[in-house]
Amino acid sequence: MMNSQLRTVVQGMPKAELHIHIEGSLEPELIFALAERNGVKLTYPSVDALRQAYAFTDLQSFLDIYYAGASVLLKEQDFYDMTAAYLKKAEADNVRHTEIFFDPQTHTARGVPMETVINGIYNACQDSPVSASLILCFLRHLSEDDAMATLEQALPFRDKYIGVGLDSSEVGHPPEKFARVFERCRGLGLHIVAHAGEEGPPAYIQSALDVLKVERIDHGVRILEDQALTERVAREGIALTVCPLSNTKLRVFDQMKDHNLVQLLDAGLVATVNSDDPAYFGGYMNDNFLAVFESLPLGLSHAQRLARNSFAAAFLPDAQKQAFLAEVDAYFNALPA
């Protein structure tokens, strides 16, 4: 059981979020409001009925409802409102910096222009006190040609996103499927991340590193099944963006007490805590932190380390990164002994 001091510290500490799918922050209330505004007919009769449908058994059953929820996003204002709502929650959780994933293919396939998607999300970020950057993600269940076409569509807005990622159904879609498009992205100077080792095997982490040349691994919790890979990733300081509530909701771990976050840290890995799809998985940043600190043998030193890891792994200019790290240390140094 965590004590009240630790609870207060974890909630109040400055932190960065590096694994958040903006479409996964769409709360049922906002889905219904946007559906009404845009004249979209939902298959759920009420907010409560939609919330009750958030009972997933695996990644695919989650993705099915996730894409249904995204169907209400049609205009630039919709993307703005969704992003602004997330950033407000992030600010309340003392998130100082966030790197937001977005899935343009989910929207362009429905006829929503790329410009509408990017401008809506980007403008909300500009209007928030939280430092925020965008990472464009390719849907791995679609073809590499589709990803390449998406990249071309997004190139006119290159100044509005800092990197690219790979998400959606992992099993059966190894990173090497996207080797060419990621090579092109590296040539454009974009940061590179990819989901790997969530439902997929450690081999997917290996090919994300060797083929896509990622700078961070999203999830990566299955890495401990391969000791040589674990040692390599620890040695190279490649961060893992771990999402605890997501991992238990999707049964990567049956219960939070089974989560391997402590073992990841003990193995010298740069693990971070993130919310993934907070509207669907039961909570935003502080909810995730409280869940792991409540269930696992974690203390003050772990809190400081996780906060530091989050900024150390961020794609920030060095001066800004050092300022955030100094803020974390000042926060912990000011705590009563």
C-alpha cells in the first residue's frame, strides 16, 4: 500500500508523457457531443452504453471500438477540441511535456483531409501551456504503400510534427514490413519510434531497432524474455514507453501486481510510465502512476527515476531537457526528509 506522502509526491511531480494516442483520449461524452454536432449516428444509445462497451479482451477488440469512436472526428474544430481536452487533463496531472501520437489513416480513409487532422491537433497544442509535439503514426495492419502515401500527404505539414511511429495490431505485422517508409522518414530527419513487444515477441523489438532504427520502443514489456536484447537496450539507453493500465486492460498482464515495471527498472532499462489510450484504459498519467505505485514495490527513488526517465527520453532540445530534469531534481530535493 502506498502512503499518502508518496501519493502526493507522485501526483505533484513534473513529468513527460511519451506514449499517448490522441484519438484514444476521446471520452464518451465528447464522442456524443461531436456526433451530435456533426450529425453522425452512433450505434450506442447513450454515453453509459458506450462506456460499458469499453470491456476489451484483447488489442483487436479494443481497436474495433477505438475506430468506431474516431468516426465522429470530421472537422478541424473536432480535432482541436479532442486535443485541448487531453492537454487540460495532462496539465492537471503536472505533465510538463507530451509527445502526442496521431493516426491520419484512421481519418483520411473516411475522407477527412490531412490538413484538417494535423491543423486541428497542432493548433490545440499551440494554445496549451503544456509543451507538446506531434508524432505521426502509420497503421501497421495496412500496407507499406498506404503508409508511404500517407507520408507524402503529410509532407506539406512537415513543420508540424517531429517524428513518425508504428501502431495498431502488432501480431502478424512485424516492423520490417515498413522498412522502406521508415528509411524515407529517417532521410527527412524525423524521429523514429515504433510499438514493439506488447503482444508481439521480443524479435519485433530487435527488428524495430535493427531495421527501422528506432530511437524509442513503445511498450517493449516483453523484452525481458530475451536477456541479450535486454542488456543491449539497457546499454544503449533506448527508452521503453510503458503503459501500465493499458497492459492490464488488454491482458498483457492479468493484474497490476503482475506487471514487470520494477524488473524493467532493475535491469537498467530507461522505462517510462504513460497512459496510451486513457479514455479507454481507465486513466490518464496520474492514474497510471498511482496504479503502479499502489500495486508494486516502488518508492520515492523510483518516482524520481521515472520522472527523470520521461524527460531524458523526450525529443527535446538539450537546453529544454536539462531545464525539465533540473525541475524534477529541485522538486524531490525540496521534499521534507
